[in-house]
Amino acid sequence: MIRSLARWSALACTAAVLALTFAAAPAQAASFTFSNTNCTSYNLIDNGGGNFTLNCQTAPPGTFTCSIGQSISAPTLTQAVTLTATCQNASGSVTYTWSAGGANAASCPGITQQGANPAKADLSLPTGTAAVSCSYSLAAVDGAANQASGQKTVSYSTGGGGGGGGGGGGGPISCPGFATTRVLDIAWTPKPQLGYTVNVGGFGPSDAIVVRFTTSASLTSVAQGYIGATEFSDPPSGRTAALSATPCDFVGLPKVGGGTSAFGPNDNAPKASFTLSNPYPGLPTLLPSTTYYFNISNSTPSTCQSSGSCNMLITLSKPSGS
């Protein structure tokens, strides 16, 4: 009889594996029933010692198939998601076409295929403030004109207002581990915009500053932009900072070619440059109609921690033509 379930692996694009352990029973035979509509055939392998492996074949061997993974399994409304296509048995190079749809399309993030890696597509942030599920599709064609498709539903939650906080739609942000979180909004306008932490309650030694801005719908500029921070009326002090699609994130967006936009922990004047439609080595690439955050904290120990005031001046300079 069946004594224990040894392991279970989720169904993959071409096969899923279920491993079972059967204890020897002198007086009766072992039995097992398994059914899954995704399986087109099964193959049971006797591994010896009462261990068996059941292979679930989801497509004929050698068939060109694709599946879609997502970078964040359970995103909140303030977290940007990247979808990644994984294809098997392709003949030659693969062409990927991404699209969005479904009943909630009006409230769902747009999808933008990555220029450097077409197998990946970046989602902007949802436009509403309520939880929503969004559908995305992939159509792939290999070098022999074989076609494959994939579907992915990304479900966004409100995040409950705790931990990393909200903020994409103007909601409260509370960074864990800090005395107070100060949110400073800066407009995306043709001229460089300035923001002062003193105008949002001041920057205390144990506080976090979250600078929030939203890109425009059309990002066609080939120029570079930047967001930076310097001390204002207070002594220079070491900082940790990062440009991110998530508030309270001090790791930051990935840069083209590797690395992230993190600064510090002892950077007196962190400054993050970025591009829009033209990926550039060493810089992150921003998406249209997307809210971003420049998260700043004071290093420990730092000069301003002894003085009790760590105010800064923030400058946002968007690329011309965007």
C-alpha cells in the first residue's frame, strides 16, 4: 500500500515529475491513481527500493513549447513585474510577441518588451487602487516557423498598507526599521525640479526619505536624465540610496550590463542617472507611465546623526523630449 509521498514537482512545460515511495507489503500489491488533464501521456520508472518516478508528458517529445514566469510571484500595486518566456525544442532563433488583454485590461499595467532581451517583458504599475488580476499572452515562432503560445495571469494585491507600504497611487508609505518615513513628490516637467526634505517634515537621523515621481506616457528621448540628492543647510553626511520601482527598496533597479542603482553606504550626494527608450550600459532604463522612487537613508554612524538634522535638496532632471 502507499505509505508516504516522497516529493512533488510542479508541472513544467514538457514534463512534470511525481516521485512516490511504496513500502513493501508481502500480502498485498501497491496501487496508485493519478490524473491530470495537462498530461498527454505518462511514464512510470521503477527506481528500486520501492521508489518510483511518474513522468507526466505535457506535449509530444521534441515539440516547440513555451511557458511564462514572473519576477514577483505575489506583487502589490506598487511593485513592477517582469515576465520571462522559457521555450524548449526551438529550431533556430525565436521571435517573441507579447500582448495584454482580459476583462480588466483598462486597470492593468501595460507591457513593454525588452529591447536587449525580447524573451522578457516589463509591466508598468496598475492604474487603480484596488486588487486586480491581469492577463498577458505570448506568441512565439522559431526559425523553422514552428509556433508556440503561453498565457500568464498576474494578480496584484493592495499590500495591506504594511511593510514596504503603498505609494504608487499616492497612498501612505511606511518603511520598516525607520523612525519616520517622509514622502517627497516631484513633478516630471521640462525644467529640472527641486524638492526639499525640510518641506515634508525634515530628515531626521533615523528617518527614511522616499522621493516619488511618475514618468510620462511617451518616452522617446535618447537623452539621459537623473535624480540626485545633496545636503541642504545641514552638514555633509553618509547616505544609502537607490532608484527603484518599489518604495523603501535600497537595492534598486538593475543596470544595463549588470549591477544595480544602489549607492552608499557612505555616499554624501547619491545621484542616479537613467535612460528611457535607449538602454545604455551602466544605467537603468525607465518605463512610460510608471511611478519610481528614490529611497534615501542615513548611514550609521554619520555626521548628521550627532547633529540631529539631515536635510537634503533633491533634484529631478528628466531627459529632454520626454
